[in-house]
Amino acid sequence: MPMETAALVKFSTRLLLVWLALSVSAFIFRQPLGEFLLPFVDFGMREWSRDFAPGLALAVKDGDYLISVSAWVLRPIPVVAGYTVNPGAQMTAGTHLTHTLVPPVITLSLVLAWPGTTWAQRGIAAIGGIVLSLLLVTVTVPLLLLGNLEMMFQNMAEQAGRVRPVPFSLDVMLFLEGGGRWLLAVLAGLLSVRAGQLLGGRWQVNS
């Protein structure tokens, strides 16, 4: 049933306040949060691609932190006919840590601001939101980094006057950078809220 105007305004106000509080907290604690997320990104990089041996670190650039990867090529990667990137070559890419923290902030803002939920439901939803946020970081950030690496191969082919097939990771990177990360974060928040309502309701009935 659609929200009434007053309830919608109340929810929107609460959502804005929660989002501001989480955004400020994420900005203040972005360095330790980034260090905490690095192992998840490293795991995702190794699972998504066997072509690279990644070395991940936080790097400071223009007043912000980057999740930076130094990737060593493990097998010959054909770029265009007659040109191959050989094993041992090192390539670098990065993505802004602030952008990485935005989807978890969106997910948890929805969870914590959602109206009409009990403390038990909200607690379960918050746990689900944290788990899904970590899952999204593990899946999407490596794809962004791999997409940036693949973009370098595309540029090499373009400089040689050739057309190289667009790989899956590059398509996904463009989707994520075009708003896909925010969409997935909203869906994760809604899924967490629904799970909290269902599981929290059952817990109350059984208690």
C-alpha cells in the first residue's frame, strides 16, 4: 500500500539524516574502512580473473584514497594480431575509496531509516545489509579494477588501428560506473528490509 504524504515526508527526512550521519562517518573513518575492505577486494580479484596476480594497497591521491592494484600478468594476453602482453608485465589501476563506500552507505541508510519496523526486524535487516554490502564490494570493486585494466588493452588496440572485442569485465565496469552500483545498493537495502520483516516477524511469533 503506498505511503501517505505525511509518512513519505517523515521517511524522506529520516532517510536524509541517516544518510548524512553514515556519509560523515564513512568519510572520517575511510582509511580503516578501506584497509578492512582490501582482503575482500583481493579475494574477488583472484576469483574473477586468473590472468593477473594482484597486489592491492590504499594510495593517497588528490586528498582522497584510492584502492590501487598493481597487477602482474600471469599468462600471454593477445591484444591485437602480432602484439601480446607477456607474463611478468606490470599494470596498475585504481578506484576511489569514497566511491566504493557510497553503496554500503545507501544500503544501510535504507535499512536504518525504513518505517514501521521493530527493533528485532531492524537489527536483522542491518546484519543483512552489512553482509550484502561486503558481498557487493567483493564482487563489484574487482570488476571495476579489471575493467580499468582491460581498458588499457582496448587503448593499445586502438593505437594500433585495430578493433579488439569488448570483454565481459569492461561491459560490467561501464554498467557499474553508469549507476549500476547505486542500483545494486538500493536493491540490497530493500532485500535486507524485507528479510528483516520476515525473520523478525517469525522470531516475535515464536518468542
